Amino acid sequence: MMGELRLMKGNEVIAEAAIRAGVDGYFGYPITPQSEVMETLMLRKPWEETGMVVLQAESEVASINMVYGGAACGKMVMTSSSSPGFSLMQEGMSYLAGAELPCVVVNVVRGGPGLGTIQPSQADYFQAVKGGGHGDYHAIVLAPNSVQEMNDFVTLAFDLAFKYRTPAVILSDGAIGQMMEKVVLNDFVPRRTEEQIRKQCGDWCTIGSKNHRVVTSLELDSSVMEKRNIELLKKYAEIQKEVLFEEYMVDDADYLFVAFGLASRICKKAIEMARAKGHKVGLIRPITLYPFPTKVIHDRGIKTKGILCVEMNAGQMIEDVKLAVECKVPVEWAGRYGGIIPSPDEILEAFETKIIGG
Amino acid sequence: MELKDIIKEENIVYKKSKLILDNVMHYCPGCSHGVIHKLIAEVIDEMDIQEKTIGVSPVGCSVFAYNYIDIDWQEAAHGRAPAVGTAIKRLLPEKFVFTYQGDGDLASIGAAEILHACNRGEDIVCIFVNNAIYGMTGGQMAPTTLVGMKTATTPYGRDVELNGYPMKMTELVAQLPGTCYVTRQSVETAAAVRKTKKAIRKAFENQKEKRGTSFIEVVSTCNSGWKVDPVKANKWMQDHMFKFYQLGDLKDATKPEGSEYEQYIKE
Ligand SMILES: Cc1ncc(C[n+]2csc(CCOP(=O)(O)OP(=O)(O)O)c2C)c(N)n1
Ligand code: SF4
């Protein structure tokens, strides 16, 4: 049976998908361009419908620490924010990763640095995929490029977060948060009972027990701490098998575009235009930014004459693309920053001057 | 009568709470943290809520509080315990949730979190150990350090022009409508210990009745940070700290006429 079809904003869909996924708690703080997430939740009053807790915290620092408290109870908890708020959340992200807690954090990215602009950007790539907070850790990072994926990735992010007991980030941008598209919604999944949570979480969730369970990221003995780091690294190695990506017109491609999120949609248009001019261009779109689709970019990439990495930032993912192809083929950057969305013409022009001409 | 006749179950007048784990405490001799832990454990035990209680431990000397009381614990980031506790309680409203924080943790980096949790009236118990100094990091100035007090970062004594005034968190949170019970106690004498235990018990009872936030400050010593022996530390606290941080209930919503302090400020 096909789910319910609606015309919705990306941010609204995040809220609706959370309710339908049986999320237990949302803790947020307003910031443009993602405030509709909490606004939609408040309007919908899910506490009456499913018992979901929705709370406006006093800051992003508080909201991510609320997420920590809820996650440590084995609950499905999430927050959302945009770049300056996501920066404030990095403290909590590191603690969640250190204590090995599952949660979902949505970052609807805007231009920066600093207060920056409220316009869409992909400038938080480094922060999201390289750790962001202190210490050696990673979060799983999913990059939707449509309102439908904003819906689908809420469930996917929770599944992965619980499977690996680690924070998962949905990294979208202001445009995907604000744009309206058709979306097929999921069916309702009931929230888990305390019994089900105890069963699913085994011995790590602190919901009251006689077993003296402790959730902590602290370990003063360096030799034990090193072991904990080794365990985390093993987990990150396991997570590599969760790589997701999309390929578009790659089979005969002489050239590749690599782009994620909104930029990937613009690339498809640019590919159409390039192919009309006789250039065989294909696209690889990383869907998981962490784990990064290194292997497919390597295997496809080294057979091409050049790669154009298209990003709405000053060139961040390009470093991972260059690493993937071990610099065996030319890799160039194209895009705009500061909250500006590049046009297909600009990308085509960059492709012709930097890749074909270069 | 021989000793073996005296050491009998029926003659026991006091023993360690069964919720206090056998781990060796890391606190300095004379530190107040251990006594306060003991009281919390006794209250949880007496109310028979071990399996229903979740503690949130702080950053500071009591960072390892979770090693000593046999309940479920979450270790929070510096200052964030009230936010963590908020979520636990909202998601598990039938459980008992308490936070445990020092003055650096609660009044400095975590000032926003505690004020907002109290203002929202979260149904939690907040235990605030005020020893007027940062113990763990080696005795630096805390927001609660008294004027003139020498610390590692106020080597010539706290100077108001340079460092501002000491902060009375308990008076601040008593102003907030979300708090139902706000009190300031101490643990340096047997009588004080008994009063503090009563306060902790009352706070947990308040939570049972869903009355809002209960906030208990325990004025304490840090003999290591203050660089005096425990006896001198107690004396200094009695002579100086109690003058500025006056003991007693500041707010008690369970009393229709209000606490003594509330009556006093009304007059
Ligand atoms: C974000 C952050 N900043 C600073 C510290 C270092 N730090 C650890 S304990 C502490 C002060 C704790 O003092 P207090 O809360 O008064 O507790 P006490 O040790 O006196 O019991 C500080 C600043 C930290 N752990 N985290
Ligand atoms: S340094 Fe102070 S607060 Fe810390 S354990 Fe020693 S006496 Fe207690």
C-alpha cells in the first residue's frame, strides 16, 4: 500500500516523519532556516497523539544535552538546528559519541562563518563529517537532496544510530528545508514501551535498575581510555559498510561530477547540458557523507579524465574526493558560497574551463 | 558484658546504607561530598526507590559520584546536569531524577541550565554543593568564592573590582516560580547532617507529588582547596560562609504560610 501523499516543506516533513517513526522526544531551539521543525511539532501536539515529548530548550547547548539525557534512557530522541546552533551542539555531540548513545541531529545548513546568512549552504561539511567536537569520533552523516529524503532519512538515521549506538546527523541545507515538494509519508509506528526499550537496549540504558548502570564518557586511566578509543575505531570501521550513494549516467562517463544534497540536483541539469554538447559526464552523489563512498569514487574516478567536485562551500568535500582517487586524476572544485546556490550554467562553465580546458 | 554480647543485630544504631557501594571514595579526608552522598543513598533506600531513581553526576570533584551510590547514573557535561535531568524526567515521568552539582558546575558554566530548569519547574531534585571554590581543577575562584578569599586565580584575595561579587544561586532560584522547595543546609555537625537529610527526603517527597523543582544547597568545605585542615575548614565555614550564605529554608510551597524566610521578607 502506498503511504499518504502530501505537498510539504522539508522542515515540516522532518517533524511529521519523527511523529510517525515513534520518536519519544524532540528538544530544540529556534534558528532560521529550520524553525518550522519545532513549530510543526508544537502545532501537531504529538504528546496527545503518541506521548512524544516536545520541548523548547533555553539554548542549543541545553537541547543537545537533553538529547543526551533522553538517549541514555534508550529513548528515540532528536534535535534540529542550523549552523550556529549546530556549532553550539558540538559539546554534546562529543559526549554522545563518547558515551556511545544513539540520537538524530538535523542540521539545516546556512552560510557562515559566524552569524553569516540565513541562505542555504553546505559549509558545515567539515564540521559534520570530521567530528566537529573534541576527541576522536565520527557521527554518521546523511545528506538528503529532496523533501522525500528528508522524510526517509529520519527513520534511516534512527535505525543506524541505534544499530551502532552513535549520533546520526541529517545534513541538509536551507533550500531543502524550505522547499515544498511531493512526499510520500510513512505509516505510523507506535512508540516503544519501557519493556521493549529494556529488551532492545540490553544493559546500557539508564531507566532505573538494580544493576548500577552508568552512562559516562569519562575514563581517567589512559590505558583503559585507549582501549575505548580502539573499540570506537572498530565501530567506525564497521560503519563503513553502510555506505550509500547514487550514480547518474556514469557507465559511459569520461568525466565525473561529485556532489551531495542540493548541489547534486543542479549537477544533473548541468550534465544534461554538457551531454547535449557531446561531453560524457556522469555524477556520483554521496548519500552518506560519513561513511564516505571512497571506493566507488576511486573505482569510477580513476577511469575518467577529470572530476569536478561541486559544492555550496569553498571546497570541503573535495579533500575526500582527492583522497579517494589518490590524486591520480585531476580534481577541481566548482560552486558558490555565502548562501548562494550555483546555477547549472555556472557549473557547466566551470567544467569546461577547469576540466576540459585544463 | 563482653564485646561480643554488644555487637549484635538488635544493638545496631547506625550502619552504612546498603546503597553505598564498597568502592574506595576518592575524596580528600574531611570533604563534604562523601557525607552528602551518604544522605542521598539513605533517602533513596528508605523510600525504596532504588530501581526508580536516576542520578545525574557533574563535572568537578564529585564527577565519580556514580561510583558510590548503587542506582542508575548518567554523567553530564560540565554544568549541563539540569538539562540532562530535564529530559530524563520528561521522558520517564514516573521515575525519580536528581542532579548533583558543585558551585563551579552549577553557578558558572551551568548557570543558564539550572535557572531554566528551575524556572520551568522541572520535577527534579537539584543538590548543589557550595564549597566556594573549584576543587577538582586545583582551587581556582568559583562564582561563590567570598570577597577576600584567596584562591589559585585570586592569589591576593577575591577583589570585587577585578572579579565581581559572590553569587547567591539559592536566593536566585527561590525567586523562580518553578521551584517549590529551596533550602540552604550544611553537614559539618551531626545536627546539621540530620537537617540536611530531612531536606533531601522532603525534596524527593516533593518529586513524588510532582510539585516542581526542589533545590538544596549544602554549604560545604574544601579543606584541600582552602589549604587548611578539616577542623579549621569547618570553623572557617561557620564563621565566614554562614554569614554570607545564611542557612535555612528560603521557600517551601508545601507550607501554606511559606517558609520562615518568605515570611521574613514579606514583613
Ligand atoms: C567544558 C569544561 N570546562 C572546564 C572543565 C574543567 N573543570 C573540571 S571541574 C571544574 C570545576 C568544578 O568545580 P565545582 O563545580 O565547584 O566542584 P568541586 O570540584 O569544587 O567539587 C572545572 C572548571 C571541564 N571539565 N569542562
Ligand atoms: S579537593 Fe576539595 S572538594 Fe575536592 S575532594 Fe578534596 S576537599 Fe573535596
